Amino acid sequence: MRIDLPQKAYRTFDTAGYPASFRMPVYANFVPIESERKQKNTLWADIVFPQQNAALYCSFIFTPDLDSCITNTLFFIQRHISKATGVDEWEINDPESRKYGYLYHIKGSDVASPYQFYLTDSSRYFVRGSFSINCTPNNDSLAPVILFIKTDIDTLLNSWRWSK
């Protein structure tokens, strides 16, 4: 099976209504998600990678209850543990940019969401992201795509700046 991946190139995402700016791939689309059951202080959006049939599903929460948000994030990660062979985590701690959180790599060939993260400024904003490829998980075969998009997730997290 041949997997063609595009050249790496990025643009800045900075749209009114969303609490941050960041670098995202030019080959991905930012798609706001409308929900019939609106939740107060919450926005959803997907960063869709159409060529790879993949997406980074994002929840943006304003004036969050941090304990609840972090607990929910860990709950979603825990749901993948039965298929996982391990979990790596990287702390994000950048006081200068008011950027705190974790990036999780959930390892295993049958894991549906191999990368998840959360970021917060510790008071006004919380964002949770979950990466998934729209197919039956076989992450050994999908490794080139997963690693390719992992670089994009790293770029997004490293370039993340909260709105003033």
C-alpha cells in the first residue's frame, strides 16, 4: 500500500470567537461544528486532514472548571487503555505564554485515538484535542500517517498563543 503525504507547510489560524491562534497545516481545514445541544461556554471544531481521512477533534471551553475538564480528558484517555500497549505523556509548562497541559501518545496497533492533548491558561480557557483516522485502527500500517500528523500536532501545540 502506498501512502502519499503532502509537503509540510503551515499557516496561522486566528479567527474571532476562538480563544487562540496557532500554526496549522495548509493541507488541513478548520471546520467549526454546530451542535443541536448547545453547551454554555463551549465551542467545537475539527481540524480535518482530507487526504489522510483523519481529524483532530477539538473542544474549546471558556471559564472552565479545570478539575472537571482534566478529569473528563483523563476519562477519554482511559477508554483507550484496554487496546493500548502503553501511554507516553509530555507535560506542557510554558508560564511565559500561559500555556499548561499534557500531550498523550496512546500506543498500540488497535488504538482509535493515538494522540490526545489538553491545554489551558489555568483560568479563562481550556482546549482538548483528540486525533483519529477514520478507519478501523491498524496503527502499524497507519504509522506513516500517524507520525506525519504528530508533527502537525507538535507544531500546533508549540505555536499556540491564547487570545488577549
